[in-house]
Amino acid sequence: MPKKSMEVLTETMFYVLMALNGGDKCGTDIAAFVSKRTHGRVTLGPATLYTILSKFESEQYIREVAVEGRKRTYALTPRGAGAFYEELTRLRLCVADAEKGGDL
């Protein structure tokens, strides 16, 4: 059975939510946060970033809070924060399972 599109977040989606979990940001600030947090391991090009932001807006994970010319600032909604913490918990469980090592 296929998973729902937002059931498990991609790595880039997770980092976008992580960036917004720290406060309102525009796209440029989100991309800079992700690059800095991951020491350049994850980079967000404009097409990827704005596709994610559009999807998150339609899923009501984020909302636009300001527009200054072409600059748009986004905030995390309670639904988006819930998705972030659900994914964080899922990833922690994956890591814990991996750290147990050995065979079953």
C-alpha cells in the first residue's frame, strides 16, 4: 500500500521544518539555515525549496506571514510543528534501532 505523501518527510522537507521551528524565515534564510546546520551536506536549490514551501502551505504546515516585494516570510503552524516532532521521533527510533546492532 503506498504511503501518504506527507506520512514520511524527505530529508529536505525535514530540514525546512527544522528551520521554521526556530522562527519565521524567508526562503533565503531557510536555505542558509539548512546549509549551515548540515555543514553544506544538504543544499536547497530554489526549485526544490519553493516546491516544498508550496506543498507545506497547501498541507497547512506553514503559513505566509509577510510579503515585502518578492520576499515572502513563512511561519510554522501547529500542524507543521506536530509533523516536525513526529518525524524527529521516528528518526530517533530508527537511530536507536541501528545502534542496538546485531541480528534479531
